[in-house]
Amino acid sequence: MKTTTTKAPKVALCRMCHGTGRKGEDICPQCEGSGRVTVSCEMTLDIRPYHPKVKHSTNI
């Protein structure tokens, strides 16, 4: 069974500039100087049923 879940977009601090909006003396290319970015996530889960392996014993 495959299930796809999408989290709603949210605003977070930019990881590249740590929320400052600057990367060194330049404007951060990731957040374009705002210090914040919009993030979202999509996950696809593939859940399969459990089938234990059957071990056959040999009798001598």
C-alpha cells in the first residue's frame, strides 16, 4: 500500500545564512536577503505486509 502525504508550506529561517539575509558581504542567494524561506515536504510511504520466512526442518 503506497501513501503520499504532503505537509503544508511554512516559513522557516534560512539555513544558508541562519536568518541574517547575508552570506558574507553578499545577499544570500537562497532567501534573497529576507532571512526566511518557504519549506514544504512530500513523503511517499510504501507499506508492505509482513511475511515471515518459513524454515523447513529435515528429519533423519
